[in-house]
Amino acid sequence: MSPLRKLVVSTALASVLMAGAAQAANVRIALVVKSLGNGFFDAAHKGADEAAKAIGGVEIIYTGPTTTTAEGQIDVINALISQKVDAIAISANDKDAVVPVLKKAMQRGIKVISWDSAVAPAGRMLHLNPSSNELIGNMCLKLAADALPGGKGDAAILSATATSTNQNTWIAEMKKQVSKYPGLNIVTTVYGDDLSDKSYRETQGLLQTHPEVKVIIAPTSVGIVAAAQAVKDAGKIGQVFVTGLGLPSEMAGAVHSGATKSFAIWNPIDLGYSAAYLADDLVKGTKAEPGAEMPIGRMGKLKLEANDEGAMADPFVYDKSNVDEFAKIF
């Protein structure tokens, strides 16, 4: 082959390879989490990567601040705008504080969705609820009542940050529905900011200032682990029970120690998977509007309700009968 012929072939081959590489990741979706180093969000990242592989031509950029602050997420989003990503899928630390920067992203043509913890409607195109807020609130109350003899006793709530959208929504649902459980009385709510050490200290404080509390409801995967450890360390197993939302891999020990009888969570792998699918749907031109049914791969379809929100699935309960099986997964 002549040198000129070799050059032409090499150039053509290089062009094909470059085109293939571009096609291999022609949609870039940023999965913005509340904070890095959280097992729940690491599992969601795994699901988003699974979706990217199933869809093809999608790259997931997994990112977030090191602490659970709106300011940290705003810095991350500004960087993503500069990178000209195609879509941002965010679990918000503060539903309102991130709206201006997300508006800026949408003005630049970036598709924006929220998932897990909502952004106010003005700052996103749709929101993916892991489940129905009503069902989550009811499930937390049911788990608390099930942990108590006769379903009767005082309960306290250990939340994440005071501004966390999903936590506040679920707490409101609990307070709205607690009358369905006449033996259950919610006495106080404290905030551990989704930090293990602060959640642990807040639980210690609860045990001292509210000795009447017999069950602690923590609708946060960080808080529930810390609370269970604090109950164990205080020698209160069998006297105070911990329940709420947690990861099987992190809660198996608490279940086997007796600090927790049962807890619930949706599968965060499926949540990240669904968020990535929805972001890709929007990039490819699907319209988000009430009544729309958007495909989410193996999860079926998401039906959007008012405010362009939809629920992925019901919470699932874990206890001694199944926690070890699921702990191997997430």
C-alpha cells in the first residue's frame, strides 16, 4: 500500500474511531447528590450507570458537595453549567435555594430533573419521588406502631437537615396521618443534618431529655444507623426501638442486635436508574407534563401528576427474614 493510501486509510479510521467515541457518550447526565460518601447515593450511582449502559450513548457524571449544604450544591451546579452537560438530575439539600442556579442551567439548554428530594417546580422540569409521600409517611408510622407492644407509646423523629425537602414532606405526612394509629404519640423532632456524629448525639439527647420515648423514627439512611448505635450503646435495646428508612447493608447489624425490628426503603439502585432514564428522555425531546407517561426502562413507566411529579414504587419492608439477603445488594 502506498504511503498516501496508508494516510487516507489511517485518517478515515481515526475519524471512525472519533465518531464512535463521540457516539459512545453523546449525552452527559450529571447525577448531583446531597453529599458524597453516602451509601444510599453510591447505590443510586450504580443504578444510573446501569441505565446508561442499557440506553447506550450516555455518560453519568456522579458529583455532589462534601457536606449537605445548598451552597455546596450551587457550586457543583455552576461547574456543571460550565462543562455544558446535557442534563442535571439532583437530590436537593434545599428545594428553594438551588432554584436560581438551576434556572440558569435550563436557560442554557440543560434539562433539569429532581429526584429523591425535590426542587421547587420553578427550578426543574419534573420530579421523581421514590414513592408516594403519603405512603412513605404511613409506612414510617406503621413500622413505629408495629415495634411497640399493642402499638402504643411515645415516638420521636430524627430527621436530616431542617430544610431537607423530602424529610419535611414525610414528617408532615406522619403528623397528618398519626390519628390512624391512636396509640402512637409523636412528642418531638430533632435534626442530625445527615451527619453520623450529630445524629448520634441528637439521639443521646433524646434518650436523656425524653425518657418516655419508646420508638425513634429516622426517615434518613444516615440517621437511622446512628440512632440504632446510640440506643445500643445506651443499653436501651428492648426498651427503645429505632425504625424509619435505611439501607439493608447498613442496618443488618441493628436488626440482629434488636435495636431495630423492621425498617423500609425503596431500592436506591432503581431510583438512580429511573432518574437517569428520565433525564435522558428529556434530552431526547420527551415532554414533561401532567398526565404524561415516561418510560423508565425495567421500571416500566412514570406517570406524572400535578406539578410534574411522579412516584416510582412503594417502600419495601426489611426485617430479620430478609435483611441479610438484601444487604448483599445494597
